[in-house]
Amino acid sequence: MITCHLTKLETAVDQLRKAYPKMSPTDVGLLASALVLSGRHALAQYDGKSFRWPDDYGDLTSAIGVELGQIEESGEPVKKTKAAEEETVTVTVQLSPNFDAGSLRLGKRDDLRKTLSSIIEEGVEFVYSPTDVGWQWALDRANWTTIRGQEPTRKVKVRAVFGDGAVGVEMGAAGKKRTRKSS
């Protein structure tokens, strides 16, 4: 399994050099950039459909908005208390590497396309921060009030997680930064 850090292209280059020692440095660079693009522009799988970044943003947020409406209708009314404000509804969107986005970088190099395809089939570990993956970045900033046409009664967190043979390791997900109390 190749590990690909989406903000540090050189880690993908190092991994590919080890896996393919006879490949030329130029080809390794092209393949690394294609692999990074396949992660950054990952396909979102939701409700049995596939969505491409960024073209299908409206379609995906509409589909999620429908689910959020169903969640609110099925739940009990939430009183506006401090504890209720902290209750968060989490919706998960599955991500898979986008071979097409990566292969565009490779142009007409069929040999590199085959290699990229085999790397994705074997599995890739993507190391990323929430702003590295297009879908996660956009869904973190979605205005669910505007999308649904009404004020939500609960906090919403939409998580995009890698699947389909790909593993995602999110950097910087340690939680709140702790500070000292002043005495």
C-alpha cells in the first residue's frame, strides 16, 4: 500500500521510488502528482450515487439536505438549552480515489495510467488535513440553512471518509487545543 500525503508531494515521490526503483524520476513525479490529484478530487459516494468534485456540489448537498430533513423530522423536538446546542448530527459521505482526475495529469501515457490504476486497486493511504480534500473542504463550509430552506434545529457535521480500498488518515484531528487557566 502506497502512502500519499496530499500536502507533501515529496512523500508520494519517495514511496513511488521505493515501489518502482527502475522508473525514471520524471515518470515518478508525474505518477505522484496524479496520485495526489486522485485523492484531492476524490469521488463522493452517497445514497448509491457518485458525485464528482466540484461539478456535482449542488446535487450532493441537496441529497444530504434531504437526509438532514428526515433526521430532524424523525427526532424529538430539541429544546434550546446549552446541552442541546452541543448535540451534533453526523452524516458520513464515502470517498474513493478519482482515477479520471489523476489520469488527466498523465496525458497519453498509457503505461503510467496502468500503473496508477494498479496502485489504486492495491489500495492507497491518503494522509490529509480537512482542507486538502475538495469534498471535505466544501461540505465543512456548506450553509445548510440556505440549502434546506429552513433553520436546522441541530448542529450538523458532514464527514467525508475514504473507502473502496483507500484509507484516509486525517491530520490535525486532535480536538480542542488545551490552554492553562490563569491563576
